[in-house]
Amino acid sequence: MIKVLFVCLGNICRSPMAEGSFQKLIADKKLHNKVSCDSAGTSSYHIGEFPDERMCKTAAKYDIMLNHRARQLVKEDFKTFDYIIAMDEKNYHNIKKLADSGGETPRSYKVFMMREFDSMKDHHDVPDPYFGGIDGFEEVYSILTRSNKNFMDFLIKEHNL
Ligand code: 4NP
């Protein structure tokens, strides 16, 4: 089983959306037995909460239900997951810092930035939509669907799925 973890700051907007859209791809490609995913946040701000209502509404428009409960990234995640996908540079550095502090460096090379897989990349980060309007959530949805498609193709090639 290839295990993927999507990580943002609060684990209530971007990473649960990334998880939901990737789950849909797993289902479309009938890869349930080979690929799984989860999400987490680098902060403890929203532990236990459901995703942001605005993110849920946007996801629902595209037939994606978000039912994740926010949790914080922990050191054990570096042992559990094969790929850790950061939503932005700040979180990428915090993920690396946690990995290195736990002596988990051998796997930290599997930490990627989500937009490394975005064919229309105009910025390194998936923008944080939390303090903005509804358009920001639509943009996050578009970026994540686009990037996830390419990330899935990458996994299929890399692991001969
Ligand atoms: P996320 O968005 O990292 O995409 O889940 C945010 C959620 C909450 C906060 C910031 C970003 N916050 O500052 O509470």
C-alpha cells in the first residue's frame, strides 16, 4: 500500500480538500488496494474540527464530501507515510524540521510541494484561503485537482500501478 499524507497549516481547508480530491482519483482509477491517503496540519489550532464550511461547500459542488477531522502532524507520520505533500513553503519547512528533529531523515526526501505537480504553476504555494473570500476556495479546488491528477500519474509510473 502506498500511503500519502497531505499537509497544510490548520488541516481544515487545503489538505482536507487535497485528501478528498485524491480519494476521488483513487476511486476513479480503482486503486483502493494500492493507494491510500490522509491529511494533517502542522498547527494544533483546529484539532478535532470538521473542515471549514466554505471548503466543504466548494467541494460539494464537485461531488466531493469532506468528512475529515483535523489532526496535527506527528513524528510517527514519517514512518507511516511514503509521501508527504506540503501545501506551501512554510509548512514544507516545518515538516522537514519535525522530520529531522526525530531522526527520521531517511524518509524526509519523500516530502514534496503540492505545486511541483501543477502544470499551470504560477507560484510555489497553494494559497491559504482562510482569511479571504469564496473565490479563494474555488482557486484552491482547481489547483488541487490539477496537481493531484499529475501526482497520481507520477505514482502510477513510479510504482507500475
Ligand atoms: P489551512 O487553512 O491551513 O488550509 O487549513 C488555515 C486554517 C486556519 C488558519 C490558517 C489557515 N488559522 O490561522 O486558524
